[in-house]
Amino acid sequence: MAKELKELTKRSENYSEWYNQLVVKADLAEQSDVRGCMVIKPYGYAIWEKMQHILDGMFKETGVQNAYFPLLIPKSFLSREAEHVEGFAKECAVVTHYRLKTNAEGDGVVVDPNAKLEEELIIRPTSETIIWNTYKNWIRSYRDLPILCNQWCNVMRWEMRTRLFLRTSEFLWQEGHTAHATREEAEDRAKLMLKIYAEFAEKYMAVPVVQGVKSETERFAGALDTYTIEAMMQDGKALQSGTSHFLGQNFGKAFDVQFLNKENKSEYAWATSWGVSTRLMGALIMTHSDDNGLVLPPALAPTQVVIIPIGKTGEQMTAIDAKAAEICSELKSMGVSVKYDNADNKRPGFKFADYELKGIPVRLVIGARDMENGTVEVMRRDTLEKETVSLDGISAYVKQLLDDIQQNIYQKALSFRDSHIYECDNYDEFKERVKEGGFFLCHWDGTVETEAKIKEDTQATIRCVPYGVEQTSGIDMVSGKESKYRVLIAKAY
């Protein structure tokens, strides 16, 4: 067993430390020398690339096109939408100068005081302002609408407490920004993108999610409605895994984006924005992985199958190499990503532990005796079960096994989540049970005061008004006032 596995903290002992160690030991990411920022390593970035590729295709199927907008935003732009600037003001990084110069000692550099910008520039925390300032030049008539743009980029939100993938000052994401001629079109687009996020999470990430709409205090700054998908991690905490916002005409008015409608009357454009980030990497890790390392769903694993030979003589290895090459060729023709690791600088035991740590879904081991018997040892990462099967038809067998693993991982996560969703109508009971984690469906009177008290008393928050839950009127467990619906409450990352 590899040293890395021996030193991996168990989830039951310290879930937070388990996560932090796993991200580093599995070669996904590491801390940067820039405070609050991370280095995404090649293996971690390969997973993100697969996410990006799949999502990008799903967006484009709905008519979305990719574009790119500036990293730097004039400070005055953020001032135009009051609620928006208030929501992001404390997180903004500000560029004030455009030049450095050599210091007096000649051994370093200092900011040139004569190079101060006339107007400070903000490193984008999100791009609504710069994009809507641009849309003003693109939109004249209803014939110019809708505009369906997305960009893949980085953003900066100054964070005091950071954790790799889950919360960093700089992170990667996609942000979609659409402009529409009618309120109905904009609302439909915002809801459509939420469905796409939910489909991606469940079909590809194998992460079950609850879809819903945020409370007023939890909305995106400047939005009329924020729709969300909420996932449950193995410690029972919620992770907001994607949001889509109906922005109304707020940004159209703030940046004077008007168009002539079909009645030849001037009207402000209607807006949406929507995004997911590298936080999805955190969701993937915390939903599926175990005390032995990563467990990756085959749909997102950079390498889905690894083949490891065990041979002692040159003749044995020649035969194994030939059979492995045949299997690799067959699997690749089926669209399966496969690696044959015949490097002789690492012992098989180390390779087993290393690929287990990195979550490779299927491992094949071929030894000299296997070649004689026409068999191969197969291990599936999700259950760690091993079996010896015939080499005949092994590629088709592995292809089906990958599908089974994908489904099993999802069902396991779904069963865990569903068994940790509770209805609760007693506040004292809620305050005790929420300490252990879980999603709680509780009646809410709709007031900011009740929402704030729950957060103050328990550090839990209203995650959303969930869809798919039969809603009946009742009594708020905190205030004793009438309630029209149950909301989803949980502690969250």
C-alpha cells in the first residue's frame, strides 16, 4: 500500500482534513504562493476539461455562443446597479496603477506614483456590468434579440478563508449572459439553464441535486429571482452547485439598453445570467470519494481504465504487451479512455494504490498465469470488488461495467441524500438534529427576521424553496406564524 494512502485521514475522524489531504495527494490541486489562489494540476484540470467540454456542448444545443469580455471593469460600471455593487463591493480587487519602476536601491521594483489610473479598474468578480455596457452597442431592435452569450474565464472575489476548489479568491467558471425581448423569454431561459445544470450534475457527475428558487436574501445581487441546484455532501452539508438568475430589466435600465419592440415602441431589454465553477470539482470529490481516495464517475474520469501487467520474463511481458495492446485498441474504438502502465520503475503494488487514490474506475491486471488461463483480474473502484473473468470479450465486458459503475455511484449518492432529508416542525428538535447534518424541509413564514434567526442560532441557511416537493400550508417552527410552503434548510459550504 502506497505511503499516500496510509497517511490519508479517515472521513469519520476529520471530514474537512480528509478533503484537504485528498485534493493534494490525488494530484488535483495545491495552494499557490499567491494568497487565496490555487494551482490546478494537470490531473485536476483534465477532469475540469471534461466538465467544460460536456457543458459547452449542452449550452450550444440551446443556441448559446461563446464570447470573451475584458478582465478589467471600470469602477464606475459597478456603481450603476446599486444592489449589484453592494453585493460585491467587499470582494473586489482594485487596480490603481499601470506601471512599476526600479526602487532607489536598484534591487527591486515599486509602484510608480506617476502611473496612477484616472479611474480605478476592478478585476471582474462577475461580468454583468461590462457585458451589458457592451450589449448597448449590439441591441437596437427586437430583431437583434435574443443574445445568448457565454464565456469561459476566471474571476476574482477576495476571500479571507479559502479551501481548494470550494472557495478561492480566483476561480475558473463559465458565465452565461442573455438578453431578451420579453420577460417570459428571459424567465424561460433562466429556468432552462437550471435544468441543464441539474441534468449535467446527475447524468455526468452522478450527483443528485435539489432544484429550487432562492429566498430574497440569498438571491444573486441585482437579480429578481435566483434558481439553484443544491447537492448534499457526505457530511450532510449542502453545496450550492450552480445558479441561474432572472435579472429582469435591472441591467437594461442601468446601462440604457433599449430596443424597438414589434409595436415600434422603446423598451428595456430583459436579462439572465447563469454560471457554474470549479466548485463542481469539490462536489465531485465530496459526494463520491472514500477513505482510499477519489472515486470518479466514468463519465468524467480522464482515464477510465488502467491495465497493469505482472510478468517476470521478457517472453511473458511480450505476450502480455501484445494482449494489452489489443484490449487498448478495442476499448479506444468504443470511446473508452485507457492507459497501459508497463513502466518498470514502479512496483505493481504502488501502481495499484496510486490508481486507487486517483479514482480510476476500472483496473485490469494481467499476469503470466492469466495469459495461460485466458483470464484477467478486474477491479471496480466504486466497490473495490475484484473478479477474474475471461479475456474473451473483455472489452465489451469493461464497457458495460463502466456504465454499471456510473449508475451505481449515482444510486449510492441518491440513497444517501434521500435518507438524510427530513421534515421537521419543532425548532428545538431542528436545532439539535441540524448539528449532525442533513437537509431539513421546514415551514417558513417568509420573513427576513425568521431567516436571520435560524442562521444566527444554528449557522444553517435556507437553501431554496424546493421544486418537486408537495407544498402545503402550515405553521413556521420559529415564529409560530402561518406558512405557505416548506423550504430546504441546511448547513452549507
